[in-house]
Amino acid sequence: MSAYAWNYHRGSGAPTAHVSNGENILTAGVQARRPMGPNTTFEPALEGRSWSYNKGDGGGNVVALVAVSVTG
């Protein structure tokens, strides 16, 4: 099992710009890996992401639940 988090921050453009075009993306999640047989692995994951731009004028939130079965 693993957990992760990252934050991407970009400040606004030039200091003399009249538009605030910065953005911030905050992501966190957990993932597990469970062998199901000699050639198959089950990998469920849960991730949440929050995105904002223009000092909070816009953006959104996303939550994803993903289950992957890998055969190799």
C-alpha cells in the first residue's frame, strides 16, 4: 500500500499584469497492490484533487476511485 500527495503552485504572470492567472492544484491519494495469481495483480486506488485559479475565482474538485487488474 502506498500514499502520496503533491501540490503544484504557479504564481501569476508578470508583476505588472492586470490579470491574475495563477493556479494551484492539490492532489492526494492511496493505492494498494494485491497479487491475485501468478500473472494477475489487482490495484485499487482512491485519489482526490482540488484545483483553483485566479485567486479562487474558478476551479473545481475531483474524486476518483479506480480499480485495475494487470495481467502480465
